[in-house]
Amino acid sequence: MLPNNLKRENSPKQTTISMKNASARNMWGDYLDNHLEYAFAGEPKVTHLSDNEQDANRKLKLVLSGKKRATSHSLLGLQNRKEPLPKIGDFTILTDWDGKAKCIVRTVAVRLKPFFAIRASYARLEGEGDESLEYWKQTHWDYYTRELEAFGRIPRESMIVVCEVFEKVFQRN
């Protein structure tokens, strides 16, 4: 349960928590204190990395450890939720499931690829499971099935995956 001062905007894929989140706002301010060059950057997205608590917190730990350096969106999911494509230079504040800000990442690459064209090297960047392409395909297929079901859609081998690579730029100790 989120504290009363946090707003959760539900979507089938994941929950986005607005900058009304005090811990995210404070983290962004702390980052800007040392990086004034980004003072006029747009407001960062504030989110967690999955559609359920267990996976969101597990993926966050992988980011915090430096093992997870990428995430994958279905283009159909983004379009159906009317979310913009990530772009190079975007900042995202990652939270745990409860909305507590834990780190800031910055997008360094974005590529659109059909599901069938994802390579093992990209699966390793995501850093999940045994880091194999087989693991990546199975877990993402399951995830995209849940995500797209809300829109009356199903994943296909030819569907476009938005491959977002990021670097962690700030973390609370």
C-alpha cells in the first residue's frame, strides 16, 4: 500500500508513480545538486520495473547491483497506454514496489526489434535469470501475454520490442 502522498497510475504493464512521490522528488533534487547541467531536463519518469511486487523488487536489486542494464517494452503496450517511446537521454527514477525511490537511470540506447530478432547479447544486458536468450524469451513472452491481454491482443514472434539500454547514474547508499 502506498502512503497517502503517493499517486499510483495503474496500467496493465506496470505502475507509474508521479513526481508527487516525495522520495523520488527528493532523490531528483539530490541528483541535480551535483548535476546542474540537467536542471532544465524534463521531469523524469518514476516507475518500477514489473507488473507485480516480487518481480519489480527482484529487478530493482539487479539494477542496484549493476547486473541489469536494460529493459524491454512491447511497442503495442506503449501504444495502447499512450506512453511515449523512451529516448536517449531520458532519466527514470526507479522505485521499489511500494514507491520508495532507489536509483536514477539514464537511457543510453533505444532499438526497435522484432521479438524473433532479440539476441543473446541483449538478454545478458537485461541480467535476469541465467541470462540466456531462452530465459529472456520465455519470461518476456509470459509478461507480454499478461500485458497485452488487457487490450485484447496477444504477443507474436513478429511483434516489435523496444529495447532500452540504460546506465545507473545515481543511487542512495
